[in-house]
Amino acid sequence: MLRSACTKRRKRRRMRRRKMTRTTISGLRASQPERGDFEANFIRLLDKLTNGSTIEINQTGTVLVFQPGLLYGGTVEHDCNPQRSIGYYLEALLMLGPFMKSPLKATLRGVTNDLTDPTVDLLKSTALPVMKKFGIDGEGFDIKRGMAPGGGGEVVFTCPVRKTVRPVQLTDPGKIKRIRGVAYSVRVSPQMGNRIVESARGILNQFLPDIYIYTDHMKGANSGKSPGFGLTLVAETLNGCFLSAEMSSTPQGQGDPILPEDLGRNCAKLLLEEIYRGGCVDSSNQSLALLLMTLGQQDVSKVLLGPLSPYTIEFLRHIRDFFQIMFKIEVQKPLEDERKGGDKVLMTCVGVGYSNISKTLK
């Protein structure tokens, strides 16, 4: 399969791990080859997770020939490129981890919180519950923070293996019952966290009384190399669905600094916007849910989502190309007597019946 490069090439590599398809990607950052260091680092991580992969890159670094090997797993240690946070790498591990030969224990070092990628806090609070609904549970995170740009953080991710993925019917998210969150700060005054919490609660308490945001101030060996602070908020519904929002401070030496009060208020508004979008899965985990639906047993799966993000739309094209699966997409408009936010999208498909033949039998 021959492909031209685009910003979604990482998703195609994850797909190829499933289909074992030899693929050539051309035009990799032909104008700015030096900016692709984190992508080369990502390929090295995939190489550590597999057995028998073949990777060929031309001298200019603009053409990649990739032959996936067997997903092996086991214990892996990897130093992530500081251009992207550990969340960039964890998104792939969440999709690949359950289908390896051996349970995965990955130790990733680098930046844990930045402005670009989902943080470890967000993935822990939202991605793991999504996987649990598909019958994949037992994952865990152990975090030592490291803010951008210096990094110095560490995340230990553990994931069991599963033979199959069960189909799901997630069509009713339910109403919001509580909001939880964490305001973190490293190498700054501990009062930063309290200021973030107070400003965020000032907005959220207008809608809901059950709100608890705890502060997480790290120092010493657990605080990384750069100062910073941030906030992660998660709204839980009556039916066990999770909607999230997050914000981090501007990295040291990059752009204008942000006040803790402004960060708290802006993050609270982002959560309200995510609640308005709604659905049984938040926008940051739409692609994970769609992939697990695709890999499920040969039965109908349905998931109600909010408006599809551009990332998710591109991901659906990759699912069509690699698995020949096309989703039935139905727009669900709220009833006149209901106030449930924006239009929703009901995604329906029949799984390919994927079975993890690599799983070790005991």
C-alpha cells in the first residue's frame, strides 16, 4: 500500500500493526525534515513493542517503508522526544496494548503535560473507562510529572492482554451527576493550585454542587525539570460516561504567561463546552471507541458521540482503508422538551471479529 504523508501518519502505523500490511509513506515533512524527530522516536517505540518489524527510511528521511511484526509487549523502557508529551505515545499504547502477546509494562520518560497532546491525567480519567466498557480492564498509570519544555517526568503504564473485544450499546449518556478534577503544580508556589481551584469552582458551582478538585503539588525528584501548572476536569454522568477538559500553563520561555485564575476559568468553560457537545464518549477518545467497535466481535455496536472532530473524521477514513468497515452515521437531534446540548451522532457498525492469536495460553 502506497501512501502520501499527512499529519495522520501515526494513526496509519497503528492500523498496520493490526493488519500486518507492508506500507510505503512518501513525502514525510519534505520541506522541514528536522521537525520529524518525535515521529522517528515514535517508530523506535513501536519497534521495541514488536518482534520482526522491518523499517526502512531513505537518506533524506522523507520516505518510510514499514513492514509490521508481531505485537509482543512485555517490559519496555523508552525516552520520549520532548517535542511531544508522553500522551502522544500513550494514545498508541492504549490501542495496541490489549492485543499483544504478553502483558505490557511500559516506562515512558519525558514531558507529561503540555499544550498539544492529551495529558496522562486526562487519559487515566477518560480513556480507561471507555476501554472497560469494551471488556478491557486492569490498566494502570503511575505518574511522576515533568512539564514542557524540560520534561523529566515518568509514566509507568501497565496493560493486560485480551483475546477478543465485546460489542457495546452506548446510546444514553445520562445527565451529569458530579465533576472531579486535579489542579497540579510543579516547581512553583503551592498556592497556584488553590488559585486554579477557586476560579474553576466559581464557574462550575453555578450549575452543580457536587464538585471536588484536589490539588497535586510535586517537588523534588517528582517535579521534573521545568516549572508549570495546569488543570484537568472530568464530568461523570449517571450512566458512567466521562467528559473531560484540560489546560496547561504556557511552557517556560515560550509565549505570554497565563495567570492561574484565567487558566481555571478557561478550563471550566472548556468543560461546559464539552458537556454541550455531549455523547457517551468525549471528543478526545472518539477514535479509541471507534477502533474498539471495529475490532469487536461480529455483532452490532452502537455508540452515541458528540459532533465528530476533524481527527475522528480522518480516523474513520483509515478504518475504511485498512479494515473495509464503514459506519452507519445518524444525526440525533434533541427533542423540543429536552435540553441536551448540540446535535449528537449515532455511530453503528458490525465488528470484524478480531481475535488476538498472539495471546499466550495458560
